[in-house]
Amino acid sequence: MDPEHLPVINNYLDANEPASSEARLSRMHFHDNQRKVDYVLAYHYRKRGAHLGHGSPGHSLAVISNGETGKERHGGGPGDVELGPLDALEEERREQRDEFEHNLMAAGLELEKDLEMYEIKAGGSIAKKFSAILQTLSSPLQPRVPEHSNNRMKNLSYPFSREKMYLYNIQEKDTFFDNATRSRIVHEILKRTACSRANNTMGINSLIANNTYEAAYPLHDGEYDSPGDDMNDRKLLYQEWARYGVFYKFQPIDLIRKYFGEKIGLYFAWLGLYTSFLIPSSVIGVIVFLYGCATIEEDIPSKEMCDHQNAFTMCPLCDKSCDYWNLSSACGTARASHLFDNPATVFFSIFMALWATMFLENWKRLQMRLGYFWDLTGIEEEEEHSRPEYETKVREKLLKESGKTSVQKLEVTSSEDDEDDEDKLSWKDRFPGYLMNFASILFMIALTFSIVFGVIVYRITTAAALSLNKATRSNVRVTVTATAVIINLVVILILDEIYGAVAKWLTKIEVPKTEQTFEERLILKAFLLKFVNAYSPIFYVAFFKGRFVGRPGSYVYVFDGYRMEECAPGGCLMELCIQLSIIMLGKQLIQNNIFEIGVPKLKKLFRKLKDETEPGESDPDHSKRPEQWDLDYSLEPYTGLTPEYMEMIIQFGFVTLFVASFPLAPVFALLNNVIEVRLDAKKFVTELRRPDAVRTKDIGIWFDILSGIGKFSVIINAFVIAVTSDFIPRLVYQYSYSHNGTLHGFVNHTLSFFNVSQLKEGTQPENSQFDQEVQFCRFKDYREPPWAPNPYEFSKQYWSVLSARLAFVIIFQNLVMFLSVLVDWMIPDIPTDISDQIKKEKSLLVDFFLKEEHEKVKLADEPTQRSQGGGDKSRRSRAASSAPSGRSQPGSIASSGSQHTNV
């Protein structure tokens, strides 16, 4: 039987019915002021037979609740008119909506339409005492919100089941489930409800994808800035969490989870723990930096470089236009390098590797603790439905295979697709998408490397050009470095946006089956591309710059006449520090804050200007106070947590990967995150539609990425210390070549001799202004002198230093890995108290079930119950005192609304 002609159990507010004269008590309820609104479906529509400029288009908001059954209403009416040719698509969508909403009501939901019309005229122990003292000291930092969990007390919980209503302490059916849970239940029904008129598609996501509906979202709990003393969770979150004025307070994680769901609650819990862990690393980083400042006057190599009496005549930095120069002219660079290239940075690198391990271990413990108190320890992975794009791809495949005669069979297959875990698309179907992904990712990585090489060419050519002018010759290195880093930053910001869009497009053409699979593949692609984009210039400076220069008389040229660039006399570590700091601070300041603050405000301003300048729009109800679903509809849609996580993961890489070259990275990350927490909070509370509450036990693939970065950072920092800094050459000289066990003579030891008469023709300095005639010039390398039997070959010192560097990498990596494993082993993933409570709760649940079942059997065996049905019902009600009365048996259409009266 066609559902179009079935009687509809409905409580629609007809547009033609007069509004109730009773004053609305709350904009969070239906017009009867009794049932709460849990979810909103939004769509645009047009009256039948109406054409642009003559009709009354508008948009409708269908508000959904789980509550009592509504009044009956039949489809059709006298207002129907004959369809015009332009109304066919709109009529098809209306029929799809009618059937979908009828199925929703058959599933137990209640709907009410709210019409927005406008005319368009034109287009105890010591530990306890210590804990009490800490709690007293931290009380000013606690947000003033109701406590939702207690470390010493927790209600016994069990997954909800209507068949076991007697188990639950239901004191008030309207508040038994919080708003987030109610919305999640409604969203689950929306996802599972099919619509045969829309090619038998499954769920609201498919209907939004084909534009039958425009949006579907849960309702916010009122306004966050409403005047008066009336308080709701959204307003409380704004006052105690989403304002910059409360940046010093802890986050109300339980209230965040209660309002937004577990997935968003875990994100902010992770962000809060990460930010708090940045405090000790920032303190140690500042101490390391201050140590470098305090010992700068005691650094012997920088003293030797700054001593004008040590006349180290250096070879020209470029051909023809560059002259010989004294090493003492690089005194400032050498002294600045000591701030970051000192023995304390080795200790700090080891500390940060252990810090990353401790952070991840503590997060696992906090995640388990939150999972216990949020009742996530026993949940199973929820069955996911297929994505609309996947269903469409399967339908197209079956249509090609079976032809037009199999349409009826096709519709049945698509509805069974969610019940079958087997992937309907074979590797042959996905091969073009995989091939495009592989080729596109390789192309994007090659593009990134090409841009890095382009910046290198810019540095080389600019340095050569500036060296021709005497006025700019003295500041060549500073000018080239600063401008090149700024170019890198701009390119990184632009490519970040492009790569994010490309990663999403590449994931779409793969056609993943479920949303979780889609999200995981999107995260991996986006992370890979953005990681390469952000760190390629830094990797070049750290490990490649100055390694392939050659030597005087045999330089390596990029193009004809342009030599490969060299590191500064003090090494490349200082330039690595500059590169890392500017890119990190630039991304945080421009991309993370200005974009996140400025772009939403510009979008909001654009929408406001568009509404004000829209010609001929008028709302007859404009004077009345807007409903909450109208206010929420004007907000930005929620698009997921991937951008927030990605931003923090890239920052985590800056903090851990190259921390040996920039000990102040944790400090700047901490300052950014203090703002970032409140910025994200304000965005979620004030600027976004309320997200669907999603239950999840962990942060998913992000933990694996964090763990990978932590292990990778050990290798990177080992090579930074061994290869980029002078730490190993100094140790080798001090203990193998120094006559008195000090660093006196280290600078001379690292400089090789070159006979200037052996310079190639045309590369000698033109019009040299050097004070004295030069016979030999010096260059930084370990090579044999020109008077040796094998001139300019690598010396024994070179091989000694190289072997020491490799040995350090191996020892450092294995030592830190061992300590990390030791820390991992010493810190259990599950806190002891939580483990004990989980075991105790399982035991209590078993005892409780046995007791309840025993009571049921006892009641069933009483002879009075067998003879008196009414007494049986009365006894059962007393035995199951927590169950609300007046419930119908589930499954009947007449009681479809009452099945969910507790929601």
C-alpha cells in the first residue's frame, strides 16, 4: 500500500491553523509547551504552481522530539493546485520528505512544522591531605559549574534497554536522558529511516546529499547571551569556559561532554592535558635558553672567532664580486649560535623525548578514567551505515551489470547494504581512485620539493646579486635568510589550504563505505601532505644546506655561475632556529588565530549584509522573537574536528621534532594553546550549530600519529645534535686532539687551508680591498692542506668526527628509546583505582541482576498473582518501582510515541 494514502500519526502545526493564544513558555519546546525539541530538519520549499517573482518561497524547520503521541492528520487538502513544469523537482522532494517524516513518526518520533514565509518581489592519609591542600589552592581555578562526576562516587550504570526498565532509577522521564543523548537517539533514528521515493536511500544523510533537506542539526539549549538569571548549559559554558576572561580556569570537561558528546569532550580533554604538559617543558626550555645566555662569555670557540688577533683569512663566499674576509666579522653569529648550540640542548632533547612518552601515557590514563566515568568502557563500536556516495556508486555498478530490468531488485539491494558488512565495490572498481590518489599525492609532494628548490635558487641568486653592491654586501646573509623564510611561510599557508581541499577530493573518489573510514583516510592524506609542506624547508636547512658545497677550486654549481649556498661560520643551527621559529609563530598567528577569528566573522558579516540587501524580502512574523531553531539555522554548520586536531598535531611536531635547535618552542606553543582553548570553545558555543553527540572511546587515529611523531622525533633530534650542531666535533677535539683537554684551538682545528693560486680562472676576487696579500685562505672543513701528499682530500679528523657522529646517533636513539619503553612500562595504562572500580562495578551488576531476576521469579510464583491479573500488575509495579507507569508494549503503532516517552 502506498504510504502516501496511509493515515499519518502526526502533530504538525499547519500553516493555516491559528497560532495558540497561550504564551510560549520556552523556545526549546513545541507549541504545546510540553514536549522538548531535540532535533531540527531544515529545507527550502516553494508553493505549488508558484514561480519566481509570483509565489511565496521560504524555508521550513521541522522540529523533532521523542514524546507523547500527537494528533492525527491525513495527507492532502484543498490547498493543492495543479503542478507547473518548474515544480516537478520540488514536488518530488516534497513527496520524499513526506514519506521520510511518516517513517520517522512510525518509529516513534514526533514532528512539528514551523513555517518561515517571505515574499520575493525580485530575485585521610598523607596523599589525601596533600590532595585536599591542592584542591583548596586550585579552587579559584575551578569553573563554577555543577559537578557531573566524582572520583569517589559513581552511579551504577548499564546500557539502556526498554525490556529491562525495572533496572533503572527513572525519577522523571523528561530528564532521564540529557539533551545530548536525546539528540543522539533522534539522529540514530534519522540515519536508519529509509525513503523509497529517493531510490530507497537510507537515512537523513542521503536526503541531505540529494538536496531533499538542506540541514539537520540538534538544537542549542537557548541563547548564550540572553539577559536575566535564567541559566542553561550553553550559557553556563559561555560564562565559565568560552570567554578569554576565564583563560586561567580549568575546563569543565564533564559539562562539555554532557552538552556536545563524548567525541568533542575527549578532544578538549586531550587539548587541556597537552597544554598543561607544555608548562614543565616550557620551564625547562627557558632554563636551557638562560643557560646559553649565562655561559656565552665562557664559550671558548666564540671567543676565538671574535678575537681580532686571530687573523683567520677566509676564502671568498662567491665568485668574482666577493672578497677575502676575516672570521672575526662573524662574531655576532657565533655568539648567537651558542644560545641554542650548547651542552644543555642535548639534555633538553632527551627530556623532550621522555616528555612525549609521558604525555601519551598520561593521556591513555586520563582517557581510561574519563571512559569509566562517562560509561564508555563497555561500549562496542556502533554499526555504521553506508555513505550516500557509496550507495550511489553501488547503485550505478548494479545498474550497469543488471540493466534497466533490474531496478526493482536494485532498490532492495541498497536497503540491505547496511546489513551486510561485505564491501560491494571490488578492487577493480576502486583501482582508478587508488591510482589517482597515488599519482596526485606524488605530484603534490614533488610540487612541495620543487617550491623548496625554487626558494633555494632564490637565496642563491639573491645573495649573488646583493654581493655586487657594496652597500648591501655586509647584510647579504641576514637579508636573504629573512626574505626566504617569509616566502616559505606564505607558500606553506597557501599550500595548506590547497592540500586540505585536495585531500578531501582524493578521499571522495576512493568512495569509502562508512564515515569513519572516510575520516581516517582523509586524516592520513591531509597529515601527509601538510607534514611535508610544513617541514620540507626545515629539513633542508637542518640536513642538506652546506653539505654539497664542494671546496675552493672545486665548488658545486646549481646553474652556470651560481654556487650552492653555505652555512654561516657558526653553523646552520642558528639559521635552523630562525626558520623554525618564524614558520611556527607565523602559522600560529596567521593561520590558527587570524583565520579562525577573522574568517568566521567575515562570513557572518557577509551573511548579514546579504540578508539586509536582499531585495523584496519581508517576514510577516519578523517583529516577534525568533525561535531557537531559526537562530541555530543562521549559524555555521559543524564540519568535524579534523582541522582542530591537525593544527595541534603539526604544532606537536614543531615542539618535539627540532626542539634541539629551538628550546623556546614549547613556550610559544603554550602561549598559543591558552588562547586556542578559549578560541575553539567560543567557536563551538557561539558560532557553530550544535554538533551531533557522538560516543567514542578514544581519539582514534590521532593517537597513532602522535605516537609516530614522538618516535620519529628521537631520530630527528639525534641527527640534529650529531650533524647540524658542533656538539660532536667539539667533543672529538676536546678528548682526542686538544693538548690541555679544553676547547682552545678548536676553531683553527676546524678550518682547512687553500692555496689561492689554485682558484679557477675567472673566480678570483676582482679589485680586492684586503689589507694584505693573501697566499692561503681558510674554509670550514676537515681536509688535507695543499702541501700534503694528498692535498684537499678528507683528513683523519673528518673520519673521526663522522664515526663519532654515527656512534652518537645510535647510542642516543637506543638510550632514549629504552628510557621511553621504561617510562611506558612504569606508568600503567589503566589507573589502579579505576581498574579496581571496574571490577567492583561488574560484581555489583551481577549481584543486582541476580537479585532482580530472583524478585521477578518470586512474584511470578505467588498464587495470588496467578489468579488475579490486576494484582500481578500492581506487584510488578512495586517491584520495579523505578519504571514509569502507563507504558504500552513496544512494537504497536498506537504506542509508537509512548515507546520513547522517556527520551
